[in-house]
Amino acid sequence: MKKKRDLLLNRKIWSRRSSISPEFVDCSVRIYNGKTPVRCKITEGKATELECGGLVVACTFDHRVADAYSTNMFLLSWAEMAHDKQLSLLPSIGRSILSPRQPGWYDPFLDDMYVPVSALPPLPKNTKRNVDELISRIYYIEADQLSRLQSLANHGTSGRGKTKLEAFSAFLWKLVAAREAERGKVSRMGIVVDGRMRLREADADSKRATLMDAYFGNVLSIPFGKERVGDLKEKPLSWVAEAVHDCLENAVTKEHFLDLIDWVEAHRPEPALAKIYAGSSGKEDDGPAFVVSSGRQFPVSKVDFGWGRPTFGSYHFPWGGEAGYVMPMPSPMQNGDWIVYMHLLREQLKFIETKAAHVFRPLTFDYLNLN
């Protein structure tokens, strides 16, 4: 079979325990699920054995078709199958639950959030190549620091309490802006919002709501706010947290995601992307931009393949855009700390490590109790 790779295509696999060689990645096969053979594409999964006897398991996903929620669902299902357990949530790929409305309509505000690829602004001419590259690093933030940031974000405000994610995003936005010399530059900060909970709100059809919970795909929106660097530097954290809250307010509703479905349908078949992904809008006052996602539902303690609870788990997402990308996750220590994956410019990370070393602490073997 290894010598004749094409013979694997469309073959049925009846084995419970199989090893797949790298040359078969991207092949399509049919795997028996106990009732009928199901077509499956072999993707890039990797297991690396460490000298200490530990094991690193990694797999890749295309974010255009699977978001973090779907990734979590896959990992949990994989772990449950490894223990011969019944799946706690059977994934659904039925696209009909995201069908556009008839007639379709959407808020024109979405044109400020998303853009067809053909409408992207041209790159500025006669500009020097930016030698400051985007790199990835992982930190941890202690629970008491998160509580302190949330307290500062809510200081002097009334009525609208800020979450830890809003407080964290505001703090990071101030740090990123503080490094900039030009006060008139406009910095943008986006936050990823999962639409599943919003789309199932007020849905009288319980079966449809369950299908939304089990939906395997991409149901995300990336609202973003824009503020002058000078304001981000001078205003208190509570003011910046209010700006973060305002940016999210219109995107955490069912109506927003129904509008987004209609927007996508109106622009088919052309691909589109979030404007903040491109980083630069082509304007002279463009400043730093980054997106904060949320991996706080990452079930690291439950992804047990039979070897015991994982010591550590993290997303790694150098997404290829010009904007930075940041993802907080729960610590495997289960003590309220966060693990934070950061994909930012090298000089931005150097500045953050200098000015906020008490908050962003480099992840070490000592923290994970591996020594």
C-alpha cells in the first residue's frame, strides 16, 4: 500500500488500532463507525515522544471551517473514543441551521467589519519593509492579577460590570499603544465572539438549539474598536475597558449573527475576511492592531487519551494576518490562572515583558511542576 498510495483512496478501513504514515496525509478513506463506512480525510496530526518519556500530541485545523469551539469538540470526542466511551456531544455539520433569511438583510455596519478580498485596499507605495516580525510566545497570568485588572477596569463605573476578558483586553490595548510614539495614530483592537449561544437565544425549537450546540464549523464574528493612541495612553484602564465593552455590545446578539449570515450570502461566492485581519487599512494614521480570541473553554484537563490528565495544552495560531493575535486559556493548574498565547511583533513583546513583567510571566517547567 505504501508503494501505491493511490490504492488507499476510497478503501474501507476496519481496524480499531491503526498507524498512519505521513505519506497518506490528505488522502480520503472510508472508516467504519459501527453502522456504515463514513468518508474521512486524513489530516496532519502529530505525536512527538520526549526524552523524559512524555508525549506531545498536536493537530492542525483550517480556521475557515473550524473554530475553537469545534476544535474543543473534536479533542473531547477523540479522548472519549480513546476510552471507548459514548460521545457526550455528537458533532453536527448540517449547514441548514445557518441558512440566510428570505429576503436577506443586514446592517450596513457589517461593511465596516468585513471586506470581500477583491475590495482590500492596495498596499501603500514607497514604504520600507517592516523589519519587526510577528513572533509567538506563551505566558501565564496569575489569578490575583486578573482580579486586580478587573477591579481597576470597574473603578468609578456603574451599571455595566466588566468581565475579566474585557479588563485583560483593555490592559493589553493600553500596553500596545504605550509603545507608539505618534499620539495621532489610530489603534484597533478586536475580540472574537462565538455566535452559537447568541443564535440559540430565544429559540423555541429545542432540537434546533441542540443542533447549534453541536454544530461543527465556524460561527465567529470579530468586532473591533478604534481609538487614538494618545487617548489609550492617557485615559485610565476603566475608560479603555468601557471602549472594549462598547465594541462588543452590538456583536453579542442573535440579530448580529443573523445579519452576518445574510452578509456572507450576499457576497457569495467571493471569499471575504475580517478587516482587522489585514492590519492596515491603507490610511496614514494606521496604528497597531491585534485581536483577542477566547480559549478559556479549552478543556485541557479533560483531554485524556488514556495516559492521564495532560500537563499542559495550548493553541498555536500564527494566523498569517498583519494584525497580532492573542488567546487566553485556562491554566492546567486549575487555580484560576490563565495561559496566554501571544502572536505579536517582536518589539511589542519586548516592551510588554519590560513594562508588565509582573502580569505576563513566561511559561516555565517550574510553573507546570515538571522539574
